[in-house]
Amino acid sequence: NTTDPVSGWICLRSEPGPDLKLFRTRFDEMRNPRNGATERMIVLCSTDSVNVVASTAEGKLLFVQQYRFGIGLETTELPGGIVDPGEDALEGAKRELREETGITAGLVQPVAKTHHWITYDLPPELLGKVWGGKYRGQRQKWFLYRFIGQDSQIRIETEHPEFRAWAWIDVDALVAGIVPFKRAGYEKGVA
């Protein structure tokens, strides 16, 4: 048995749950410290993620648009995603850029990266609605690349397409178009 020092909930036992596309899950049998009742809770565990900033010589940034089922909104985002098990953040950034946009390592030059993890939390109105209510946000590393290819080499029509559109955009417009709860992380990442 383990007790959460903040909430007082006692975990009586844990068992693995199904592996989902973006999360690992487990089931915890928890005892409520207020009334002693036990409840079976599902816990979502997320791995780290990366964002990739591809820029032109003129300072325009590549962004993509995608419908996010969990929040029911179309979002404007940078390419990026979950770091696979056994993969470091740099390898994950290169893979995500290639998988999502068709941009390979030969079409970009590395410029910079964040050395620390950038985190964001979901807003209160989405807690309990997104990710089963058990996950509060995410941590990310950011990578900046100079795109040296041609626009015709950007291909969002991949084997498993995620995006409906892409465009080059000014950094100020990109940050303004981000889902509000991710905006502070984007401001840090592109600073």
C-alpha cells in the first residue's frame, strides 16, 4: 500500500491496463481518505513529446492544422508528437517531422533546441473531460531547424495523415492561433 502525501488517497493495488495510441494505462484500486470507500481508477501515463519548429530563411514557421478529437477543436500546431520508447528527444523530433510532413534530415539544418523540458497543463474546463480526467498536461522539448528544401517537398498526405493543411506563417500569428492552454508553452518554445 502507498499513500499519496498530498491527497491522502491510498493505493491498495495496481494492474496494467491496455496500451493506447498515446498513453500507457493502469488500473489502481484506491481508498478514499474521507470515507474509506475503495474505487477502481484508470491512470493514463504519457511519455515525453517533442515539437519541431521548421523555419524559412525569411523567418516564417511551418504550421499544420488538425482536428483534435479529445477537445473537439481544430488546432493550429507545430509538427511534433510522442517520443517512442527507447528513442531520445532528438531522434523523436526527426522522426515526427518526417512522418508528419515528409521533411527528411537532408531538407533541414539544425539551429537550436530547448535544453529544459517545457510543460503545460490542461485548463480546468477540460480536466475530467480529456484523457479520462487522469492526466493534466504534457512536457515537451523543442527543436528549431532551417528548412532548405522546396515547398513541393512538404507532404502531409502521408500513410497515416493527421493534418488537413499546412502553411508558412509569422511567429506572432502562430502563437496567437494556438489553443489557449498550450500558448504559454509555445511562447517559451519559440522565444
